[in-house]
Amino acid sequence: MMVTTTERIPGKEYEILGLVKGNMIQSKNIGKDIGQGLKSIVGGELKWYTQMMSEARDKATQRMVEEAQAMGADAVVSVRYTTSSVMQGAAEILAFGTAVKFV
């Protein structure tokens, strides 16, 4: 399955199947949160949070691709990501794009 942020795929003609999306809501781990809070005092990358959000983004992308595959898509174009806080200590990552079928 091809996944791209571009609107067009060079050399490919396709029909639009529709919107596909995948999301993941990730909460913080209280034990890791304490360690990351201490790290924020001295500055630097909060590596555990970076890893946590990267894994959540991968899972949201996987869910979007699964939805596209269920529609019979060959690719997802115009992929975008957005994040939001859904409650204190939890964030949502949403991946969305347009499922297409090659002709």
C-alpha cells in the first residue's frame, strides 16, 4: 500500500474511493511522567514522550491503511496528521487521507 502526503502519484491514474482515517489516543505513564518531569528541569529532549508519540502515530497510520485496504484501495494520498489533547495526560493522533484505486 502506497501512502503519500502528495496529492498526485506521478505516472499513476486513479479513482477516488473516499476519506480514510485512523486514530490513537495515548495516555502518559505516571512513572515515566515523573522521570520526564525531572528531565524538563534541566532541559533537553523528552525521549520517552518522543517514542510514545511516534508509536501512536504509527498505530494511527496503520489503522488508516487498514481502513483503505477494506475499501479495496491501492494507495492513500494527501495524508495528514493532527494532534489534540483529549484530557489531561492524554493526546490523540489522527491520520487521515484519501483512499484511491489505480485504473
